[in-house]
Amino acid sequence: MLEQGAYGRLDDDAEAVLWQEFSVPFRFPVAFTRNALAPDNSLLADMLSMREADKRHRLHVVVDEGVAAAWPNLNEQIAAYVATYGNHLELLDAPRVVPGGERIKQSFEHVEAVLDDTHRLRIDRHSYIVAIGGGAMLDAIGLAAATAHRGVRHVRLPTTVLSQNDSGVGVKNAVNLKNVKNFMGSFAPPWAVLNDFNFLDTLEPRDKVSGVSEAVKVALIRDPAFFYRLEQDADALAAFQPAETEYMIRRCAELHMRQIGAAGDPFEMGSARPLDFGHWAAHKLEAMTEHAVRHGEAVAIGIALDSRYSVLSGRLAPGLDERICALMERLGFGLWHDALDKVGASGEPALLTGLREFQEHLGGQLTVTLLSEIGTGVEVHEIDGALMMQAVDWLQTRATS
Ligand SMILES: NC(=O)c1ccc[n+]([C@@H]2O[C@H](COP(=O)([O-])OP(=O)(O)OC[C@H]3O[C@@H](n4cnc5c(N)ncnc54)[C@H](O)[C@@H]3O)[C@@H](O)[C@H]2O)c1
Ligand SMILES: [Zn+2]
């Protein structure tokens, strides 16, 4: 039995060893709406008052500066909303505006500023930190909320496609320290998540596109019908049509939630990471370009690469790689970046060091998800570097011909 360890004493020596064992159930709502802060929309107030409907709840709001700039009346809206539900809600301070995008994750400074607020405003473990913004700021503010007093209640209002369909509904937070992506972070399920589609209207075109790659990803590893639906809706999605976009976000969020909640490893203790399909190359590409390439854009390239590699290594039927790439191009992704064939100091392609870094970050055995069919991911533990560079060449040829 694995639990015995290599020498067997753990199970045999009842005198020396007491076993501690418990599990903690987590349950949180992920709601989809429009105009979340309109006074007649009680979803947020309900989330903040759930489980203790008879008291007044203290909250501090943190806003992504990209959102603050695009929604100049947000502070007034928040104040008016809290006033409407004043029997149950109390705003502790003016919302704090923090940098949006990867910049917020590149240091500990902004996490610390929110920790300072937590202290100054006497936010306790029954008070709330409400974060409104993109995936990067939610990661940083989530870390502050998870660590202040060992965890204060954290409500997320994700405002990008990627944070609504993937990161915001998940259970992780982090900042990048030591030049390593997501080096410092924790697993900490939120109190509640409220996806307001209206926020998406003010995204830059590239941010509207970028998060769709996470939908392609989860469709490819889990849900063929969703992949065909994405093909069918590709033009509408590229034009950001609301009905198709909302379906894509909701289904993608649901598949991520199902994987986290029902696949048996929400806190990623094992080596398998199906939701990281396409991500080893994506993380490397983001780092190599100092985040000039957005996470979702890098994931699209990572999916293209690992789909081609799946074909080259005999796992996926020839032609399906092209089909996957064609979909992502129709959705608006570019599938080439010059950093992909850069040679590192050791003479090895810099991209391939991303495999080692991916393993180091995750711990355990190298586990990369590939495809055997549309909708079916397979775990592999070895990647042939030369074959992977053939996949890179293929992408370059496609992009330049
Ligand atoms: N925790 C997880 O499980 C997880 C999973 C996937 C990705 N992530 C992380 O998410 C991050 C990427 O997040 P993202 O794709 O949401 O982008 P982002 O957070 O980097 O935001 C992109 C830009 O959009 C701006 N912005 C946000 N909302 C806006 C709005 N409504 N209107 C106008 N501008 C707006 C931001 O200020 C920023 O400049 C990466 O750091 C990635 O590592 C985390
Ligand atoms: Zn991702």
C-alpha cells in the first residue's frame, strides 16, 4: 500500500503513529447576469448575505484599473448598490484601484497594499474582499484575501472572457515572484463568483478573443459536442455576438467547474493536469515574451503545438491538427510567434526548457496532456524534443505560406 511508505512502518507501528483524516466540503455559487450592480439586481447582495441573512456584512472592494477607466461611474454605482441593500451591506472604504493585467502579478506590492487595507479597515474572516477585474488582478487579490487572517471571504466579479470562463471560477490564486509565473500562491475557493457579461463590452478586441482559447482547450479534452458548437459559432464568436459568446463562457465555466469539483483532485496534488492542455508551451511563451503575448493567446499557440505533436506522435488522426488550428484562426488567433524557435544559451531550443519548468512548477512526474480524439485528452510522461520542434516548424510553415 502506498501509504505505508517505502519501509512499511507507517501502517504497522500503531504505537508510534496516529492518523489524522478529515475532508472539508466546499460549495460556492457561480452566477451569470447582466448589470450586476444595478440596484434591482439582488444577486450580489444575496451572495454576500448567504448563510448569515440576519446581519450587516462589511466589505471592501478592489477594482482593476482597466475596469475603472472603462466604467468611470463604477464607484458611484457600488456606493448606490450598497446603500440600496444597506440593511445587509456596509462599504468600508472607497474602492481601491489596482493595476490590471500581468503587471499586478509581477511583484508583491499590490498584494501588500490590500493586506494593509485589510488591517486598516479591520477586515476579519467574516468580512469580504470583493474583487472586480481580469484574471491577473483576481489572482493577486485572491492571494491577499486567502492569506489575510488565513483567509477572509473573497467574492469575484470577473470582467474578462478568460476570467469568466476559466480562472475566475477556479480555486487558485498567485503572483509571479523569482521570475517564475505563479510562484507564490495558494488554493483557496472563493466565497462566490458573479459573472456580469456587460463588463465584456469594454474589453480591447484582443482581450475579447484571447479567453476563447480556454473554451477550445476544455472542449478538446472533455466535450466533442462543445468543440463542434464552437466551430459552428466561430464567426459569431469572432464578431463577439452576445448569445454565442455567453453560451461559450457559460459552457466553458461549467466544464472547468466540473473538472475541479468532480474529477477528484481540486487542489492538484497528483501529477495529472488536464486543464493545463496546451499550457506548458503557453507559460514558456508568456515568459519569453515578457507577457507581451497574453495568456489566452499563448494558450492558443500551445494548443496548436500539442495538437500537431499529437498527430506527429501517432496519437491523433492526421488532419485534425489542421482542423483545430483552422478553428482558432477563424476565432481570431494568430498561431505563430518568433520566440517559438529561439535558441537558448545552452544551444537547446528555449521553448523546450519550458517542459522542465512546467514539471518543476507542478511537481511530480512530467505530465503533458495530448489528444487522441476531439474531446479526449491523454496523459503522457515523455515528450520527444526533436518531434516537438517539427511541430514548431509546421506552425511556422503554416503561418508564412
Ligand atoms: N487562477 C487560475 O486558475 C488561472 C487560470 C487561468 C489564467 N489565470 C491568469 O489569468 C491572467 C490573465 O487574465 P485575463 O486574460 O483575464 O487578462 P488580464 O487580467 O491580464 O487583463 C487584460 C487587460 O484587460 C483589462 N480589463 C479587464 N477587464 C476589463 C474590462 N471589462 N474592460 C476593459 N478593460 C478590462 C485589464 O486592466 C488588463 O489590462 C494570467 O495572469 C493567468 O495566469 C489564472
Ligand atoms: Zn489557462
